[in-house]
Amino acid sequence: MGNMIKINADRKVIENLPPQVLSNLGMNQIAYIKTELRENELSFSVFAADGNEIIAFDNMQEAKDFIRLSNLMPMTVH
């Protein structure tokens, strides 16, 4: 299963959560890494669970290390 987080809740309960609650899920637990092309250079951007960009790195390992040092779980965005 890798980095999958299980949520033990009924699907209807999750679907009916207010948007402000959903946007904060995972805020203190996970961060996302998204590969982007910036000025013709590959960049590995770290985003908080709410979608706000935190920082960008030149390589994936630096991004993962930053997340782990922040006591978060790294996830990738495709």
C-alpha cells in the first residue's frame, strides 16, 4: 500500500464534510511533491495539504528530505 492513508469513515460522511474541513485534512501529516517545469528547468515543488506551495527544489531527494525533516509524510502528485 505504500504511502496510502486510510480513512475509516462512511463515504457519505466524507462527501458531506464542509469544504473548510476537507481543506485541512492532512495539514499536519502530509505534504505533496509536484514535478514542474519552471523556466525550462525541472523543479520539485513541495505543497502543503491545502495546496499552498511551501518551497521548490532542484531534485526529488531534497524535496523528500525537507518533508521528512518537517515530520510530514511525502506524497507525489501526478
